[in-house]
Amino acid sequence: MWSVGRCYVQPVSGLQIFGVPGLPEIVEGTDLAASIVAAATAAGLALAKGDIVVVTSKIVSKAEGRTIELADVEPSAFAIEWSATWDKDPSVIEVVLREAKRIVRQSGPVLITETHHGFVCANSGVDQSSSGAHGRLVLLPTDPDASARRLRAGLAALGIDAAVIISDTFGRAWREGQTDIAIGIAGMHPIRSYIGQFDPHGHEFKVQAVCLADELAGAAELVKGNISRVPVGVIRGCEWEIDDTATIAPVLRDQSRDLFR
């Protein structure tokens, strides 16, 4: 077994991964923990101690009121000029700029930004799909770690000791396609490190550290998807030790060590 920080992981012969169907349309004020537990129980998939609950950030944002109506947005001069050049909606671009700490890359119609959280992604994570209404944008949660902690506490209040990962779909440098990654976490450390351990041939690992949170987020996406209306996935069989100090911060590479920014 491995023990890194407060993350405890054993090799397992297999994992069970299942989606939670039947969730209602999420609106501001929805009790996500209660809704997830009720939907899972109704589907015969009752949550259990030790589960890892992976929740799509979009429903977290909806529950927290992190949406904005395009009709309420007044675009800046820069947003109007840039949008005219690339045939974009200036109100959408204005919201992208507001959610950005800085623009990392601007190539043609593509805006890669760094959000106030420290995430580097397309369009500051602003999304129009599955927003709940035409002309509405969904923004990333203000503090995904805090969102994960609240959800974990809500599950605990219902008698379920589960770790929580908030996930979102990101692109990746050097590769086509997207995958879900973790943007918030509660209850378990996000990284499993092999540093200081030895392979079967005696080679000592110097830098090997696996982002377990991202691996779990990607695995859960297989049972969620973008059009399935299943925004929650549950992973069972991956052992973890409680760490209520965990955050996603160790996953975010400091700019001083980033060779590509």
C-alpha cells in the first residue's frame, strides 16, 4: 500500500463506477447532497461509506447561483472589437474577460485564460451548454474546494462518509479532445506520490506523482457524459484516508515552474 501525506491508497483488483440518474433540474438553492442521496437511493444505487462522489461543476454552479443572463451584460470596447473580428457574441466575451485573471494565449478566435482560481483553460471555464435557459451562461464555482467541502459535509449529515471531487471538462496541451479533471476536492489528497519508493528493479522514483483526483474525475466522466443528464458519478473500491485539509492547490503548477507560460 502507499501512504502519501494523508492519502492512503491500496492496489485494487477492480473499481465500481456508476452514474447517479434521476436528478432534478438544478436551480439556485438546490440541496445537492440531499438530491444526490435521494436519486441514488431511488435508482437502487445507495451511496456507501468510502465512496468517492464526483460532481460536475455545472450543477454546483447552478445550485450556488453562479449563472448570468447575457441580456444583463454590457460588453466593453475590447470585447466588442474582438468579437467583431472573430464573429463571437461580445457579451459572452465580456463575461470570459471578467472571469479571467489574465489572458494566457490569444490565437485567432481562441482565448486561453487563467481564471481567478489559477486554472488555465479555454474561455475562463464559461459555458453556455446545459445552462437551463437560452441566453444564460454558467460560470465556474467561486471556490470549488469550498463547494466540495460543503457537499461532503452535507453527505456526512445524511450518514455518508464520502470524499467529493468537483470536476470540469478541460482541453490538454499537445493532445486533441477533452477530458474531465478535478477543480475542487474534499476529504482526500489529490496526488499520489511515488517519490522515494522503488520499482521492482530497485530504481528509486524521483519525480513520479500521479494526480489521482484527475484520474478519478476522468473515470467518472465515462458514466456521466455531456448529454446524458447524469451529472454525478460514484467510484467505489478506491480506498482513501480522510484528509479534511485537502485542496486542489497542490495540482496547480506555479508559473515559475511552468515551461509553457
